[in-house]
Amino acid sequence: MNKNKRVLVLGCNFAGLTFSRYLHSRAKGKADITVIDRKNYINFIPNIPIEVFNNHNPADTLEFSFQKHLRRDGTSFVQGEIEAIDPDQKKVYFTPNERKGAAQESLEYDYLVIAVGCKLAFDKIEGFAEYGHTFSDTFYGNEVRDYLFNQYKGGPIAIGSDRFIQGKSPKLPNIPTAFAACEGPPVELAFSLADWLEEHDKGDASKITVFTPAEVIAEDAGETILNQLLPMMTEMGYGYKKATIGIKRLYKEGIEFKDGTSLEAEMKIIFPNWEPHDFMKGQPFADDQGFVVTDLYMRNPDYPEIFAVGDAAAITVPKLGSLGHMECEIASEVLANELQGQSNEHVKPLHPMVVCFGDMGSHKGFYMHTDEWWGGKTSILKMGYTPYILKMGFKTMYQTLGGKIPGWGMPMSELLGDHSII
Ligand SMILES: Cc1cc2nc3c(=O)[nH]c(=O)nc-3n(C[C@H](O)[C@H](O)[C@H](O)COP(=O)(O)OP(=O)(O)OC[C@H]3O[C@@H](n4cnc5c(N)ncnc54)[C@H](O)[C@@H]3O)c2cc1C
């Protein structure tokens, strides 16, 4: 009889795929892994803007199938809509979604790994459908592409975030509070869009205003980096608006903020609140918003058979794929050791930090490596050709290896990023 433990992974984008692949290689045949997702491909979100600015459909190069990688590992894949989790019965309810009309099914687990990301709550922003733009998926990326290449009249552009509502729970490790979910992308877009405007003779950085609900944009970049970045952006001509509290509504000519002010903008590029999915809200293993409570080993303190990785985990702040990656390394090691009856004493807890490669247009990029926001001393900002090459290289490596970045992948990127000068 098969005595392997049943590991059920919910979600198969960055965190779900990487976790499943790492667990397969580390558990040495001791886990029967099943993955559920509503779609059977990865959407490589961070590179959508690069494709859009090159007038390419992001779907052509950024959606790639993961099934062959799972199949090779012997991991089962179920395509369906996850609808409920019953942590006491150790059961997950889902509806297969290949065809309409399927009946709800359930799967039981010994271990549950939650990697379902978040809902990006554009639907909570009045006027977004009529007047908003964003880059968070292929559909929205293509809308921006069409607007920029066919309709843009040369007016002002606003780029920024709505207020993020971070969850609270007395059981969470101590982490700082963020007012925006992920402000690397707005900063990145400010640079790459200014480059696009110049390339297409439509203006420059002075057309763009970046805004934030917080006292300072990209606060998780830490003070040292911000003291370099913000004066540089001002010198380049960007407008900057802080402490908006949040977005009240979008209208044709601009944005109205919750602090009572407004901003004129022909294009309004928005990053919304990252909100937990409805089926996560009110769960006994979640915080007051619906993010999964974990310790620094990505395990829930009340339901030790439940782990979370990526944006769905409460301690993933900011909501950054590179943080999720570090969490997958830790959670897969902890679970693999446990399945093999080995000690976890040597496993190091999560040491959160921002590691980020951003596009600046014209084949240049920026690199940030910092843990200052969490009280650490690392703070590195570099700009030049190397960060762009590393960003593109990471995508190729991720796609080729099906999310299974080798152990040296991240340290090597950090080494190159920290020490490169162009
Ligand atoms: C424009 C943009 C640029 C970004 N750039 C960067 C960057 O440069 N670097 C970086 O580190 N991070 C970046 N991020 C953040 C990064 O994309 C996220 O942190 C990352 O996608 C989180 O991965 P995840 O697997 O946790 O969640 P997701 O990528 O959201 O994946 C969740 C998965 O769960 C599935 N799922 C959800 N609900 C259900 C359900 N009910 N039933 C079935 N399946 C379900 C989804 O289909 C999806 O496959 C960027 C984000 C945006 C929007």
C-alpha cells in the first residue's frame, strides 16, 4: 500500500509551481503531490510591460505551459476553480472548469500548501473599467498597448497605487506595515514609460506623475535607496504625489484621491489593493483580511499541516515574487525533511528582503537589494545594462527550467547585481 503523504498545492503560478518542483526533488519520492489551478499555464507577469512597450502581445511569449514539467516529476495536475477549504476535515472543494456544468468535487490532503496569490481589486475602484489602465495580465497589457500605439494624445500620465489593507493577527511574526502592496512596478513603469515616450517623440519624464497612498513611494526600498532614487526622479522631471490615502474614483480627465485632492491625467495606470480571495476570508488559519498566517518557516501555527507561499501568505509584504521564491525554498525544505523523518533544526527562517530587477527602457534596468525596511543593513541600488540582462535571463531560466531555479540561481543573480557596475 502507498504510504506516501498527500500534498495538495493550491495555485500554480510562480509560488505554486516552484514549491511543487522543489518539493518533488527534495522529498525523494515521499510525497504524492497534486496541484490545482484554474488555468494550465504560467503567466509571467513581471515582464508584461516590456512586451507592451515593444508592441508585442504578452500572451505570445509570457504564457507558457507547466504541465510537461509536472508530468516529468510525477505530480498530478487538476484544472479547476478552488471554492472552499475545510481545514478540520482536511478537504478542498473545487469545480473542474474545462467545460461549463461540471459538478463540485473535493480532494483530501495530509498537507496543504496555499499558493493562490490574491485578487487584484480593480473592481473596487470606481471608474477603473472606463478610464483605468494597468499591466497585471495579458488582457490589460494589450489594452495599454492599443492605447499607447493607437490612441494616446500626448496628455499627462499618472502611475500609482491604491491603498493596501494589510492583515493583522496576534499570531503573525513582527513585520512592518505597508500602505501599498507592491510599488516596484509603478517605479519601474515610470522609468520604462518615460523611455517609450522619448523613443516615440511623445514627451519625456515630465509627462508622468507617480503617486502613492503612503508617506513615501516604495517605502520597502528603505531610506538609503530612496535618498538616491527620489532626488534623481525629481531631477529627471517626474511629478510626485504622496500621502493620497487611496483612490476615490477615476474619471475621464483624472483621478480623485481619498485625501480630497485630484490629479489630471489622460492615462491612469493603476495598481489596486491586493485582496485575499473570497474563499480565504474568515478561515481559522487566516488573518483578519484572509491572508494565511504563518511563522517564518511558512507554516500555520494552529494547523501545522498547512503552509502558505507567495502573495497569499500574510508575511509576504510587499507582494513580490522574489519574496515568494525565498518562501518556496524554505517551505519545501521543511516539508521534505519532515516527510523523510529528518530534523529541521538547520533550516534558516525567512529573512525578508527586496531583490528586484526593473526595466528602464533602452535595454537598461535597475537592481535593488535591500533589507533595510526590516531593520537590516543591506542596501544596494544599481542601474545599467546588467540588471536588464539579469531580468531577461531570469525569465528564460524560469521558463526553460519550469520554475525550478537551481539553488545557485538567486545567489548568483545577487552576486552579479551587487557587484556589477554597468
Ligand atoms: C505588473 C506587475 C509587475 C511585477 N513585477 C515584479 C517583479 O519585477 N519582481 C517580482 O518579484 N515581483 C513582481 N510582481 C509581483 C509578482 O507578480 C507576484 O508577487 C507573484 O505573481 C506572486 O506569485 P503567486 O504564485 O503567489 O501568485 P499569483 O502569481 O497570483 O498566482 C496565483 C495562482 O493561483 C491561481 N488561483 C487563484 N485563485 C484560484 C482559484 N480560486 N482556483 C484555481 N486557481 C486559482 C491563479 O490562477 C494563479 O495561477 C509584479 C506584479 C505586477 C502586477
